Amino acid sequence: MRLLLRAALVGSLACLAGCPQPKTPSAPSPAAATPAASPAAPAPSSVPPASTPLTEAELASFWEQTEAALQSGQADALNSKLDVKRFATRAARSGALDPQLHQALQAALSDDPPSLEALIKNLPEGGQVSFLRAIPGDPARIRLRRSWEGGFDYVDLLVERAGTDFRVVDLDQWHAEALSLHVSSTLARGAARGREQLVLLQEARFQASAGKHALALETLDGLPEATAALPSVWIQRLASCAALGSESLSKARAEFERACPEAPARLLWAIAQDMSQRDFHAALKSIEELDERVGGDPHLWVWRATCHQGAGDPASAKRSLERAIQLLPEDVDVHFELIDLALAARDWALVAKTMILCEERFGMEWPHDLATAPDYESFRDFAKSPEHAAWRKRPHSHKE
């Protein structure tokens, strides 16, 4: 059993923690019902003793320690913050694993614990992880925003007190589902049509990557009902439906919304899909719903701006980016977004104003002659304007 468990665990973590597809924000679900492998066996009841609830300040401090370990590459220090015993207990409860399987899972995790760094930072090149907020509760949550070029998602670190320290006991992946639920589903569901479900999931991935989307959907149909209901599996299914055409996608999307109406994965997927199809009004509606659920994310104002611009409403796009700058004054990329929008709208006054703000706030050094500077082709028309002439004459630093 140990070898089977380890193979299943490694594969399950790889499936869930795989890099998000660029331009496809995805998200986690409320725990889907997962019938027990052994209905008569009681779920383990390893519950930590009651302790003082973690405060927002303590959670923020814990994230600072975790972030320092991430940035310094101290994998051992970081991975020690994952409490594998508590994680295994949460997995046993969510999947109703019998005591023997629970103990085997604990042993496998202790022998070869998953990398917390890989689970948090498994992103496309250039991707970033940023702290969004601390949420006291039982367990407490540290909500992180993960972003990459053209996409974003969220992950919650579920944290419990451990003496004078804190430990991560689970990860709520917004582009899929809680990690404990995903692992327990893989272990508890058993085989489907004579093959392990993990094999089916991987086989469907390979078939889809080879362009055999109809075959991938048939393979996913072989999963047990409880596993097929997981948001991560739905997202895999929707990707193949999208490749097969609008009729197949429309039907699958409606089924997903009925099956998982509360899943954040549905919202993240809908935003990406609607934007790719230029249905910006639908994307805006999902962004508003997501913003409310996440508790407010100032970066979503940039996505609102993109939708407004795509829908032909540059005035609303401008207001959205100005709001983003108010909320994210130290994010230089948001300022560049506003410059790009102003250049497209030929709002030369706004271009000059934002360029000056970048100089003052970030020490940005613009080329003195934007009319001929390489890599500044989008500034050529601005360079012919009176606003550019006024900008050029004011005392400020330039790249010669």
C-alpha cells in the first residue's frame, strides 16, 4: 500500500499544483460531497486542543516569515511550516478515509512531505505571489494573490497555532479545490473501470495536449461521480469542450454552473473565457462577483479597465485605472497601464501627468526625445503634442 499511496499522492499533488494556464484565471470550490471508501469506518478525530484564535497581526507576521523563506530559497525552513499530520487528518475527514488509509497517508507524507514552496509558487515564468489579507477564524486564513502575464488566481493558506509558532494545515486552491479534498478524493475513490482514477486524469490530460479532446472527455466520463464533480476536473473538461466548439462549451458551462454554483473556480474560468471571447459585459459581472467573494482585490480594477476598454468605454476604463492607482500607489505596472490607455485615447495631458508621477514616485527616467527613442514607438504621436513639449521643458531627469 505504501508504494501505491506514494505514487497516488505525488500524482495528485502534481495534478492540482500544476501551473495555471496563461490567460486562464481559475479558482477553489466549496467542498464537494465525497462518499466514503468505507462507509462503516469512523473518520479519524484528531482535533488539536482549543487555543487562542490567531489575530490578523499574528497572521501577517507569519506570512512575513514565510515570504522571507520563499525569497531566500530556504526550502527546509519553509517546508517545516507545513504540518503534515494535521493535513492528513483534514484529508481523512474531507474524504472520510478509513483509519488504516489515514495512517498510511500520514506515514507517506512524513517520509516524503510535499514542497510548500512548489505548492505556493508553481507559476509560469515571471509569476508573482503577493499577500492580500489575513482572515482570523478556525482555521485562520492567509489569502494570497498569484499573478502571471495574462492571468491570476488565489490561494488560501489555512493556518493553526502550534505552541509559540504557526503551521499551515491545508491549502485552498482557488483554481481547483482544497488540497486535502483533492488528495483524499484520489485515495478514497478507488478504481474506475478497472483503472485508478489518477491514471484516468493523467490520460485525459495527455489526450487533450495531443488535441484529442473528444477522447479526453470520454476518459473523464470514466471517473466516479464524486471525483467528476470536483471543480479541478470540471476545468479540465471545459478546456476540451472549448476546443471542440461553442455548442459543446455552452452546454458544459451551463452544467458546471448548475453543479458547482459556489465554486470560485467557475468565476475565474468564466472571466478568462468571456474575455477571450470579447464578451466583456459578462466578464465584468463575474469580476464583481469575484471581488465580493475574495473580500476586495485592488488589482481587479485593472481587469475592469481592460473590460471597459474592450467594450468601447474608455472613460470607465480610465476611472478604473485611476482607482487602481489610488489603491496601489506603489505598483508601477498599474501606472504603465494608465499610460498605455491614455496613449490609445490620445489623452496627451494624462500621458504627461502620469509620466511625471512615475518620475516622482519611482525615479523613472524617460528618454529625452521620445520621437526617436527605440522601444517607444507608441509615444511617437504624443511626442508631436504641445503637452510633450511642455513635459520636455520642465526640469526633470531624462535618459539622454
